[in-house]
Amino acid sequence: MSVSFPELAAIRLGYGLSPLMAPPQSAAEVLGSVALSLTTDDAVTLQQVRESAEKLAGLTKARAEGGAAATERHRAYTTELSFLPMVDLRRRMARALDAPAGFGERLVQFWADHFTVRADGSGAQMMAMAFVDEAIRPHLNGRFEDMLIAANTHPMMLRYLNQDTSVGPGSRVARNNPQRQLGLNENLARETIELHTLGVNADYDQTDVRQLAELMTGLTFRRRHEGVFNGNQAEPGAEVVLGRSYGGDGPARIEDIHAALTDLARYPATARHLSFKLAQHFLADQPRKAVIDDLTAVWRETRGDLPSVYAALIGHQELAATFRQKVRQPFDYLVAAMRALGVTGQQILAIEPKRIRNDMHRAMARMGQPWNRPTGPDGWPEPASDWITPQGLAARIEWALKMPARLADPLPDPRGFLAVALGDTAGEALTWAVPKAESVLEGVAIVLASNEFNRR
């Protein structure tokens, strides 16, 4: 099938076609759209996280001291915090719905998954929102090393990988507290090497992991203290990671950690690992060696300049050659369906969090992708077999039958909807079946449940 670039770009690099906006007409337009995702008016900050934690601590203390009014204030605020996952999902969907090309918001999803964190509890949810707004979005159009430093030293990552519990055995904190069993936690160091940079098959060993863990021991987060580094917790002396020495010429410094992360970002293995992941996410579950080689070459030539790598991806012949070899993950599927129905971000933002929970949040969980709750630090799986399952398909079909009528009134004519949702890419069988649907609702559902719509 020959597919025009605008349709390829909208379906493969964005969140699908929409009756409200034209698809991007050129590679330059797709690449330029990333700048629209660098900031957001409703960004969550660490300062807000601190203020929320202080407020909750104060309400908890007041409740313990007694009084019905204090108990009610505590209950009201914890209820408000419990809806943060729905608030976050709603705003991310709204951004994706209104993004003209959609590529920038797709990159937000990709990089947030690459630097996976899991939001367990209301406090973590707000911090996870800050993580995306502070560590991911501002660095979409920069160098990978800057995003790596921002992500791996962000309090959300430190909390998620238990870096707060990592104390240098020879640090001042350990020496002053001999009665406590303090020691290294290697989680952050291991994931930094195996997942975030070099890849699990790279040439490193356990000594490198331990040395990096010792170097990172100063990283911590306390809500009443600025910064994310405590030298008293850091292991003194120099550490050697992959043959390079860091620190040791004075007190422990966060700059030594930054230097190690910068070097890890610039290793050839990192270039290949990240090139593979980009190709796997946007092109094919098993991308061809040629495209990985091409992206790796650009990565190395530009020292991880992300816009240059994106440009190579957008302009690569594999974009057309691998059409429909990727399955839309649940978040992508819901956004693409709403875009095709003509739903706007403003409409989504107007929906109460309780309804978002029922109509979107729970639906994603049934499809296999509970919002902000991946099963491990390696993020969501890419292979189609992980998403096209009996349970996952049943959940998609159920959503396609129930939700369009609640989102679009009136529903579009199925034949017109087919053209809007898939452009010229619909197959003969689907084109034949849609006009024969017994109702408008069923016709729309046939499109949304089709193989063509579920794959990009």
C-alpha cells in the first residue's frame, strides 16, 4: 500500500487523523511541532510537591489532635489527592488531542517510558507529574545527556528506585550512626547503565554498577531541603566507572555524578541502544539493522542531539516500509479514537475526574496499561503480542461500542468517519463492512475495533 507522507506522519508519528486539523504536510512541520511540547501552562513543579506534602502533614497532625472539622479537612484533601491520576491523565490526553502533528506529545510518552517511574500513592503521583514537566518536556529538543541528568537526579526517580536509602558505607552519616544498618542501594546505578544508557548487553560488569552506586550515594530528596544532594551521605574517595575516575580530589560533589552521566550518555553503546528503542517504538517491533545503523550514526555524529536523530527517523524510508507493523498502546488508542471523533482538549478538560476514572482510567487498565503504573523499571512492552490479547481486545471493543456516543453527539456517519479516521489507508474488507453496519453506533465501533485502526 502506498501511503502519502501526511497520513504516514499523522498515523505513525502522531496520534492519528482528525476532522479538526490537517495532517502535517512535511518532515519539517513534524520536527517543528516538538517545540510545542517543551512547556505546558499547567506544569507541576517540585515546589508544588513540597507545598502539598507540608499541607498534608499539617492536616494529619491536626486530625491527630482531634476535632471533627480537622478530620473533615484531612478527608477532603486526601480525596482531592486521590484523583490526581485522573487529573494527570485528563491533561495529558488534552495535550495529545490538540497537538497538530502530535509528534512532540508522542515523544513525551516515549521518553517518560524510557525513564520509567511508578506513581504509588497520592504524593508520588504529584511528583510523577513534576517529573514529566521538569525532567522530560524541557529536554525534548536538546541533547540526550541533559535529559539523562535531569531524569536520573530528579526526586521522583530517586524515590522510585530507592536511592534515598543508599548511604556510602564510609560516609559521615554511616560513621555517625553505627547502630543503624546503612549501606548501598544499587537500583539507580543498575538501571542507569542497563536501561537508561548502555543497555543490558553492553560491556560492563558488577564492579561498574557498584562503583556508580557509590558515586551516587549523595543523591537524596527531603521535602524541607532544597537540592537533591547531601555530601554527608556520599561515599568518600574516587570511584572508577568503565575505566574512568570520578571525584576523590575533595568533598563529594554532585558535579562528579553529572560527569559520569554525561560520559555514559556519550558511549557508542548508548547511541545504539537508544536508536534501537526509537526505531522499535515508532517503526517496528523488530526494526531492521539498517535503520538502527542509520540512527546510531546520526546519534554519534551529533553527540546525541535529539532533533537530528528525530529528523533521521522522520525521513527514513522505513517509515513507509513498516506501515502498520506497530500496535497502538491503550493511551495512544484512546487518544486516536477521540481525535477521529473530533473531540477537543477543551472538551476533555471539562469532564469531571470521576468520569475520567470510569471512562478512561479504568478502560486503560482493562486494556493492560494502567496509567502511571508500569510493572517494572523497564516500562511498557513494545511487542504487539503484549497488547493484542483476548482481554485487551475485548476491552477495546467494549470501549468502541460504549464511549463514542458519550463523547460525540451526534455520532458521525460511519462512512464519513471511516474516511476521517483512516484516510486512504482503509482495507477493502473494512470499506465493505462499515456501510453494512446495522446502526451508526456499530459502524463507528467497527472502524475503531478494526485491525487498521489499532495498528499504525
